[in-house]
Amino acid sequence: MKNIIIAILFIGFGSIFQSCSDDGFPVPPASTVPQFTYTIDNNEFAPAMVIFTNTSIVPATVGEARFYWNFGNGDSSVEENPTYTYTEPGAYQVKLVVTTSISLEVKETTKTVVIKDPNAVGIPIYYTDGSAVYQGLINNQTAIFAPLSGITLQASYEMVLDTLTNKLYISDLDTGKIYRANTDGSEFEDFRIGLDSPIGMAIDYSGNKLYWSTSNSIQRTDLSSTDVNAKEDFATGQVNDPEGVSIHFASGKIFWGNYDGGIWSKNLDGTNETLILPDVESGSIIVINDRIYYDEYVASGDIRIKSAALDGTNVTTIATGIGRVVYGIGYDASENKIYWGDRSTDAMMRANLDGSNTELYYQATSDTRGIVIGN
């Protein structure tokens, strides 16, 4: 009897579900998804022709789709796949708007198209947003950054530039690797693998070594070694999670800041490991002349750039009002300015070394981390 009752119940439920389908129970139509790709000729230098390929998803149920393009300079098009020539360099916010006749949707998407100036000169500057590396030039023109082709990252926070060999070293937290590439993005390769959460890095030119932070130590390796597993411990027992790393060549010292508190120094010969600022929670550090510059977490949404003497005394505040922990402070020696990224607003800021003349240098659309400048 129990089996008969169960069978009747299943038949009843089946009838209910079938009747819903037969009655034309309304199913919401799939949404339109605007999207596009593009290619740029002339190696992306002005004048450059851009071919836009419309890859929008337009379900049949939404009706006829119409496309409207805004090329970011006042010009527009209603073609499905337009071609457009930019005669002037710049970073153009290209917007694609898709409208539909039945569902009456209005959907849009925007991408930045960078057209480079073939005559531009200046100091090279780089940053990472975690998944790509971007390159620009510091000069008297509006800042323009373009991604380096050939570099693929998962969670990069900091970089360092070897100015002797023009090589970028890029740490990747998620892959546990440090990558190496030319400054144009070519020859992208594994430099060291199997690392524990690498973030900050610094180059000791006199010793030909690269130093980096892990989750609980500072490690180093010989730059000339081709062994991707070659590494040695330099400072261990750093339970507060080291992040930023920098070297002061004149004194032969390395400095690092801990995410959970403490800025340390140590001689490059391995002696005199010293806690110089015990309570500072920091993500980045850089030594400029005879002072260290670092970010300090004061409270949620209240990050500050500060400076101190090499022994941790004479602390001054350089910048306030930063929304998230900073990763990567850059220094432009030609203008004597520091650069940092505010990851809450995707802004790259700069100021004089005393904090005066703070200004927005570049408004990005994603994180500005790992800033390095090729002085």
C-alpha cells in the first residue's frame, strides 16, 4: 500500500509541473550583455586605426538590437562593427551602448583605448593592477598608461626594476612566483618558483642579490643564478607578515615593514637585526636619501604615508586620507617626488618629499600597486 501511495503522489506532482509548463508559465528572458574587443594598428602609435569587434550577447527574445558607439573624443557610430582612426595620442574611454526593441533594455560597457605618442619622451613608470603590468612616461603631458603584452599575473602586489639590466621583477602572491621580463614585456619568464606569498622586493647591486618578503621571513637569491628554486633565508621568525622591502645602499642596510606591525632593519652582512618602529602596520616601504618612507594603517579607511630617519626617529606625515593599505611607493629622482596608489579610488598620487604639492597624477580604472620608476 505504501508503494502505491508514493506512486500516486509522484504522478500528482508530475501533473502539477506539467500543467505549469502547458499553461505557459512565464520565464524571464535572458539579458543582453554588451561587450566588444578591438585591435590597433601602427603598434598603437598615433595615427592609429582601431577595428572594433562587437561580441555582445543579444538573445532572440529581446527583439532587434541597435548599437551606439562613443569613441571618447566626441565622435560616434551606429555601425555594429565600426573602424575608427585616432589621429591624436590619448587614453580614450570607448563606450558601447546596446538597446533592444522588445525588452527595452539599455545596456552599456566601456573600455579604455590607449593611443601612444610616437614622439613622447620621459621617465618610464610602471605599475601593476594585480593581473597586468602597465607602462607610462613621466613628462609634462597627461599621463597615459598601456598594458605590457605578454605578461599574465594572478595576484601581483609589487615590482622592482633592475636599472642595470632593464629587467622587471614581479612578485605574484597566488602563484608563489617571482617573474622576470624586459621592460617592454618581452621574455616574460619564471625567475623563482615555490615561494611562500612573495610581495615586496629589493635589489642589492653590490651583492648582485634580490631580496623579497614571505609570510614570515625575508629571503634572497643570487641574480645571476638560473636555478628557479635557488633561495636562502635572510631574516626568519617574522611572524607579523613582512610586506614592503627596501635597501639603503650607503649604510648597507635592508628595511622591511610588517602588515601586522613593526618596521625592521638589518645589515646586508646578516648582523644587527633591529626593530626600529614597533607599532607600525605597513604594506610598503622605500628608502630615499637618508629617510624611510612607508604607509601606516591607522584605522579602517585611514592610511597615511609617513617618513622617518633610518633609526625610526623624527617621524613626519606626508599624506593622509588614503582608503586602503598601499602596495608600492615609487620615487622619481629627477623631480624629487614620491608616487603611491590609493586602491580605494584607483588613483595614483604624487607629492614632494615633504608632502607638499600633493596631486592626482593618474586616474586608473583598477588597482595601482607596485609602482616603480626608471630613474
